Amino acid sequence: MTQQEQVRVQLSTSLIAVLSQQLCARADKPGRVAAYEFLVVTPAVSNLIRESKTFRIDSAIQTGRKFGMQLLDDHLWKLYADGKGKETETPMTNESYDFGLFSAKPGDGAFGSKDVIAFERRPLGSGTHVFEFVVSKKPAWAGVDPYNKRIDRNSDDNLIQVDK
């Protein structure tokens, strides 16, 4: 085992979490606000470190939202889009966002994985877009960033009820 492999093994077993922050100028008043990235070292993340696949850690952070994980870019977008507690339109680059079709409204009552009809990441830029999904049943709800990871803090306006 090389010295680099030994260090990766030691790091993967001793690291608990990583918090990285960047201070940014506030949009709503003088001062600064902290934008942060947070990583909890789960068994999956530990394995990525051990196997020298750290390029996949961003993906692990995105799927680790239930542990409070967050990418710095996602937090920066939220701060930018919601500078004063109200939504402001921002230009969008051709980044990938989550799109979902659901049989029930995400976040309501007993909503669960059984209510997800389709869920995909697709590129989205500024302007008007038409997305087509081929599904086995008609959805009741559709949304862009329905789990509120990137666009803003209020997912209610990221979801629409599908006409009956």
C-alpha cells in the first residue's frame, strides 16, 4: 500500500464532517452573509475517499440532503435568488435541475416515494422551455426543483397542479 493510499484510508475513517464557508456581500443591506457547503462523511463518502473517487463527492452531497448536506453552489444560488426574503428573477445558465411528476403534492402529509411518477435531471437555461415526459399515469403535480435544492426556499411556487 502506497503512502497516499494509507492517508486516504486514515482520512476516510477519521473524518466526521466538513464545513466550508464563504462570506458574501448582502444584497438587501450592508454587511455579509455566510454561504456554506456541508458534507457528512457517510459510509458511501468514506468509500469514495478510500477508493480515490473524490470527484464523485458532489453527487454524494446532493443525495445526502436528508443528512443536512448542501453544495456551496446550491446555497449561493438560494442566497442570490432570495436576497431579501422575496423571490427575484435571476438569469439562468444551462445547468441541470431536477424535474418531477407526482401523484400527490411533495411535502404534504403521507407523501412518499410511491407518489413519484417521474424524476429526472435536465438542463435548464433562461427563456421558455418545453419538456416532454412519457409516463404510465397522469400526474397530479409537476415541478422544477420540487424538493427545493437550488432555486429558492419556497417550493410551493416551484410546483404546479396539473389540470384535471
